[in-house]
Amino acid sequence: MTFEELLFTMYYNNFKRCFMSTAISVRLSKELADKLDSIAKETERPRSYIIQKALESYIDDYADLQIALDRLHNKTDPIVSGKELRKSLGF
């Protein structure tokens, strides 16, 4: 990557962060806000970054949970025993 490409990438990423985002207000308990401040200080990241990453992680986990629940309730999805699973994996 050339220096000009690097500068453009940095500029574009900063532009997206500043102008292509939505501000949201939340109220946190003092205890939770203190924990957030502690993590932000320890990682040298802004609180907004920590909150964004936590929400991304939660949303990904929620999506995984929904997929698992859908499969659990899908009557056509075959049930595989632990023994069958180990055999199919070569254990």
C-alpha cells in the first residue's frame, strides 16, 4: 500500500466514523459507568468504542442464538447423537 493509499484509507475510515454513524443516548447505572470508564482507561479507547464493540458482540451472539433456536424447533432438521457426531468427525 502506498503512502497516499494509506492516507486515503485513514481519512475515509475517520469520515465514516464521524459522519456515517448515529448518536444514541443511554442511561447507565453508576456501577456500570464506572466499569465502562475502567475498561476505557485500561484499553486507552473511548467509551463509545467500548460500547460499540460490546453491542456488536451482543448482536452477533443474539443472531447465533436465533439460528440455534430455529434449528432446535425445525422438525425436519435431523438429530445427531454424540456417538454419531464423533464417528462422522473420525474420533
